[in-house]
Amino acid sequence: MPYLNLENHDEMAHLIQLYQAAHPAYQATNDTLRITTGRPETYFMSREMAQDLAAWGRKRHLITKASAERLHETAERLHKYGDPARVVTLEDRVLGTPPRLQPSVRMTQVFRWLYMQETIEATMAVLRSQAEKAEDDKFVQARAQQLLEWLEDRLEGGNVDV
């Protein structure tokens, strides 16, 4: 039997279905979450379940070693970036006209939490997305592409003075 490709949504869903059939407790938890959230076709996964799924799938030769490692990495990211308070700081800053203290967050922290990546990786992902969207304003597209190229050049050349 060939390995399941976890980048394919249907094959990932199939792996989870097989896993839940073998682990009724996880299936019951998932069913409860589906009812509670009103999302009957969604699969919910905790950090522990993702780690166990990786080991279970690998032991049964359903997934590759690289796929199992990717599941472990995803589980760690879910844990690290699960709570916004771990990454995003709400701070008062002087903003507006007239200047006054207002609560705000740094966009780098927002990107970091949304994309579950370190700041520069998240920023690059957002810029790539903006530069590739055909429906976006051409001006924004061009500026995103320009900034992306500038950042890539600086990162590749080691000319980062952060």
C-alpha cells in the first residue's frame, strides 16, 4: 500500500478517520466538538492527538517519516501559538489626532500568531500572498512585490541589521 499524502486534504481526512476508528475516545471527543461548534465535517486535533497520530500512522506504514515529522512540528506549533497571549501584546501607544494613548498591537505579532511562524517567515508569507493576488489593487501588488524582493535580497546577503 502506498503512503498517504498528507498535503492532500482527502488523504489526511482518511488518515484521521482510520485513526479515530482505532481510538474511540478521540472519536468521541471529536464528535462532541463537532456538535458544540456546529461544524459537522471538521476534524479537531489536540497536540497530543497529532503526536499520537504521527506515531500511529508511521507504525502502520501509512505515512512517511517526513510526514510524521511534519505532524509533530504542527503539533508543537499548535501548542506554541495556541494562545494569542503568548505572542500578541496589547499595549497603549500614542496614536491619532490629537495624540493620545490608545490600545494597539504590533502587526508583526499578529502575523506571527496567524501564520504560526517566527516574524520574518510570517511577514514573507503575507507579502508573497499580497504580491500574487490578481484581484488586489495593482499598486499594493507592486509595492508588496518590491518589499518582498528587497527583504529576500537582504536576508540572502546577510545584510540584516535588526
